[in-house]
Amino acid sequence: MLATDRLERQIIAELSRQIGRRLNSNELSNLSVMVFLEQCADDPNTVAQTLLRIALKASPDAKNAAEVLDAYREITRSRAIREMPALVDWVAACEHRSLPLPVVISCEKYLGNAAQVAHDLTDRYFGIRPIIVTGGDELGFDAAGSILRLPVGDVYEALPHKMFETWVFLEALGASHGVIKIDDDLRIIAEETRDIDAIRAAFADVDYMGLILSSPFYDRAWHEGKCASVVAPLYDKPFVAPWARGALYFLSKTALAALAAHYLRFPGCLAGELFEDKAVGDVLHGLGFTAIHNPLEAILGVSTDAPERLIGAAA
């Protein structure tokens, strides 16, 4: 699902070749950190990020895991400052207004829809234009279109990875007041302008919020006809806990940091996952967070018009 998967395999193979034998996971973790410190610490790039991700995956419970996470966050932020200053300025603008980062999740196929949503939401969101996130071959930011392209698949079944990669990246940039995840088919409801203090207050003391789905009876064939690759025809993961519907939900800085750290250490949490919103809810539940039912549609004065995914119990 990630464009850097091949690079990860190449780095591990090269480290093993240099040592002359198969390396165990602790050795891979230690060597990856050593190479990073010796060759990449002052040069924020894809190789530097991949070395640190290998270290975390190979030894997620190492004593230095927190330090490696901090290094990954810093190298990612440094790369953004160097390569996409307009995105860093956008984060700072949201911070200045004490507002969550508004993020429209889309793909190249539906960029037109996403651009319209971002345009329509700008006035409602106090002059801040949401960024649009899509997948691609490499990291980049189109400042003119406010489009962040992440090195991850851009097809339906890659959406869980796209979401978690988005949260990892934005958490590294700060996101002091959290993020709002927005689908690319949102509509503005014409009405009076929202009060900025009321918006701030709505997100002030909560970690995970949206329209909560709490039934184990949901459509396990929801993805049929949407995937570009061969996947299981029926979603086969268990119901874990209530989760916020993916059309529109909020994550605080605390929830974002917890998700990012867990995913970087245990990316296998998304194995076999097809529904990004449920995956977010499942991981957060395991980390001690509770989904709070407070639909953002009413808070922001928008309509998501999302089709119903819950179904009745089978006879």
C-alpha cells in the first residue's frame, strides 16, 4: 500500500548484506538508528524516514522507542519546512485561530469534487481553506491547489493506510488543536455564519467525536465493486467498539499522537482492513479513547449525505 515498501525491503537487504548474515529484528532496529544518526540526521528525506520506521517496526517496544518516534516527528517536520513551506504556514494559520486542521480526503479521480468542497467550506471555516489529501508515488504539496500527496495507494482499498499516513504526517507538523476529517462529497447548508468561539468550544474538551456507529450489524460487503485489486468479498474483522462515521469526524492532538505512535510501531494493525473509520475507532478504543456522539454536521452547518452502512441483524 505504501510507495516506500520497496525502499524498506532494499534497506533491510543492504544492511544484511553488509553484515554478511540474516539480522534479527533487534539488530535491524539498532543498525537502522545507527545509519540514520551517521548519514541522515541532518538531511530530512525519504531514506531517513524509512530508516526510522524500520527501527520502530523491528523493535516497537525498545527502550529508545520514544526517542525514535521523536526523531521521526522532527525529521518529518524538517522535511515539510524545507519542501512545502506553504503547508507549514497553513498549519500555523489554523494554530493562530485555535482551530482544528480541516482535511478533505480524496483521490486523483475525484479531485474536482474535493476542490469544490474545499472552496465552499473556506468561508464557513473562517477563511481557512481545507487542504486536500490524495495518494501518489511520492510526498509533495501543490500549494496552488492546496493538495497534499502522500506516498500511498490512491485506490479505495488503500484508504485505511492513506488515513493513517495523513495522521502521522499532520501530527508531526503540530496539529495543536486536532484535525477534522472531511469526505469529498460534503455540502454547505446555507445559513448564518458560525461563531468561531462556539466552534472552538465544541472541540475543546474531547478527543474523538462525530456521528457514532455502535451496532455490530453493518454492511460487510460495503466495499464490493469499489476496489481496484482483488480483496476478500466480505469484510471479516470483528466489531470492537463504537466508531465515528468516516464522512466527518474529529481527532484531538492527543488522539492523533496516540494513533500515529501506534501505527508507526505496529502498522500491522491495518492488515486486512478496508474501512478506515472503523480502523481508527478500533485502534483508539484499544488505546483507551471513547468515541463521543456529537455529529460535526450540526457544529459546522454542513451535510455529508452519507449512505447508511448499518443493516439489521440477519434472520
